[in-house]
Amino acid sequence: MPLFKKRTVGKPGEWYYCLEHKKVEEGPDCPGKDRFGPYDSRAEAEHAMETARERNLEWENDPKWHDAPRTGTDDD
């Protein structure tokens, strides 16, 4: 008996973007490792890759995630 059962039917209104098939799916058709979501609408899921790119750029440019450049020299 498996410890975790694969949920074959999604909740109404759950939309996912499948990274393997490159398509929007209603419900969790593909494994979690291959999808983004859930999204509230089909339109949000259709823009999943664009949203991910925008978030990645924000994180890459966030000064809290980068060490401050060293200025001067320390001769301790």
C-alpha cells in the first residue's frame, strides 16, 4: 500500500502549467516536479513561464540576495 496516493482529480478551478508538455492543464495531471501551479485561472497558468522569468529577474537584482561589494582594503 503506497504511503502517498497520486491525486488524479484536481479541485475545481486549479490550473497548472506542465513543464514537460509545455501546456496548461486543469488539475494535477503530471507529477509535481514537472509543473508550476496551482493558479486561480487558465490565463494565469498560460503566463507561468513569463511570471517565472519576471520573478527570477527581480530576485537576481534584489540587493538582499547579494553580498555588498567590498570597498577599500582591509589591512588587519
